[in-house]
Amino acid sequence: MVFIESVEITWFRGIKEASINDLTDVNVFLGSNGVGKSSILEAIYLVSTWFNDKDLIRGIGKTDYIVYRRTGRGDWGRLKDLLWYNMDTSKDIEIKLTSRKEKLEYIVPYSYESKPPVLLKPLKEILVKYKVFSNTYLIPQGKGFYEYKSKYTKTFDPKISIWISSIIDKYNGFLRNTLFIDPLFLRKPVYLERFIWSKLLSRRLDKRVVGFIREYYEGDAEGLTYAPFGDTYMLFLNLSDTTVAIDSLGDGVRSAIALLSALLIVRDTVVLIEDPEIHQHPRGLGFISKALAEMSRENNLQFIISTQSLEFVRVLSRVCSEEGIGFRVFFIEKSNGVVEARVLESVDIDTLRSLGIDPRFLDVL
């Protein structure tokens, strides 16, 4: 299921303007450092706060995490200026997503201090039926909505709010459970233990996790146990003749467990992943690729991934082709704040490699 067909971003992080079109089931962004790959993921993550500001796999507000994640300090109230292009807060951040051929327009005004800070411009269907002005924006409030303009707000009638909600959910409701999986999440087992483990266990999805571990990492893995250790609790991997704390496993195994566990608890949504190849042996890249393909099909997930690993791209491309899942690689470039995305077909990647050219260096050749 392709939820997001295109993304347009203005005035966010290092992006003055960006446009990415023709997204499919599994999308991979390649490009040099600083061209905006992670910022594109963050922009989609920020938009999802309109539906649900609580991060499902970290237990904190998304608006705070989007500021904190890069430097490990600050929150929305103190350091949100960093999210504006060149820290110029005189303009609104604008993010437009196209889904089911309808474009939803979101803005983040610096002057609007409540959370979530994202405002939604109503769809034409709502504008026509209720004759609201085109410069009106919607703000979620409990089960209803506020209509926001620069000088006043008003609350819609509950019946109208229900109708508006149904229209918005039709096109962008999938954003409610958006996941953002980054290296910081993958290397902190505490997230898995506190916010994911009970959800896995209640549906016995822990069996799936153990099955993948057994196939790709530890052949004698038998189960996962959450047990006391010192003055806390932590997860342990049960092997045939011993039990090993998750904290003591190699980085690749621990990251793989966290990634698969997060994917298992959501359905019908978009998953944003930053650098999933970190710490992975080629066999681990095979695990990640198979897990993404299976979850795309089983849980109806769309993936948007940034990576520096051409090997991961090749493995993932092959797996998606075998499974009949849409796959597309975008080469991301930036000049003077303007980001462009070039689609690299698989034949292009293979041709470049046969010529001894690494596609990751296209911008310097």
C-alpha cells in the first residue's frame, strides 16, 4: 500500500525547498552527508504529530524528540529554532503530502506555541461544504477540532468535527502510528523493554522475533525473557545452555531485535528508518531486507529509508523484486538549500557499478 505518493518541504532544517515524487512501497534515499536525507524523514515525522504527538516506541513527545535526537539535548520549547531553515523563523515551515491523489498541506508557524505545533489546511471538500476561508487551519483538540486563524480560534460543532475527522482519516489517518527508527533507538534496549515488549508478548509476537534471531544470528536461540537484574529489569535471550542479557549481545543482533520488534507492533502506516545498516554483517543486511519485505506485505507498511550502504540497497532490491514489492531508489542532491531527488533504476545502479562508479559519488563526479 502506497500511503505517501509525494512530499514537498519548505523552510525545514537545511532544506529551503524539496520535492520527492513517485514514492512506492519501499523507498531508499542515497546521497552524501548533509543533503537532507534525514531531514526529509523528520519532516514526515513532524507532520504525524498532528494526529498523535506521543512517540509509540519511546514514550515521549515527538515534538521534543525531533529536537533532541541529533544532539542529545534540548526540547521543543527551548531549541525549536534549530528546525527552521538557517534559523530564520520569519517564515512558516510548510510540508505537503500527497496521498490518494489528494494533497494535504501542513504548516508549522513559529508563533504558535501549543503542542502539537502542526496546523492542517482543510481539504477542498471541507472548505466547500462549510465555507471556511482558505487561510483557515485545523488544530486537533481531543475528539474535535479548532479552526485557527491569525487572530482567533473557534471550535467546530461535534457533529461537524466527526465528519471532518472521517475525511482527514481517509487521506492521512495512516500517519497516526508513524514510526521513526533511528540509530539512537536501535542501540538503546530500554526502549524495547519499556514500550514494546508488553505489546509483543500480549500477542505472542515474541515468537517471531526469536525465529528471526535463530535464522540469522543465534542458531540455538530458544526465547526471550524479561527478568530482574540488580535494581532493574531487562530482556534476556535464552540459548540452549545459557541465558544472555540483551545488553551483552553484539550491536548488530541487538539492533536487529529492536528493529523487528518495532515493526511488529504497527499496521497500516509509514515507517521512517535512518541508517538501518549500521553494525550489520552482510547476513544481517539479509535479515533486515527480509524483515522489511515481510512487514510491508503482512502489516501493510510503507517504508522510507535513508542509507549510505550500497550493499544494503542491492540486497533489499533483490528481496523486494522476489516478493513483488514496489522498490525505488532516490539519489538526493542539494544546492543552495534546494533539494532534488533523482530516481535511480536498478539497471542504472548495475550499469554504474560495471563501469567502476559508485552511485553514492554521483554528486562529485
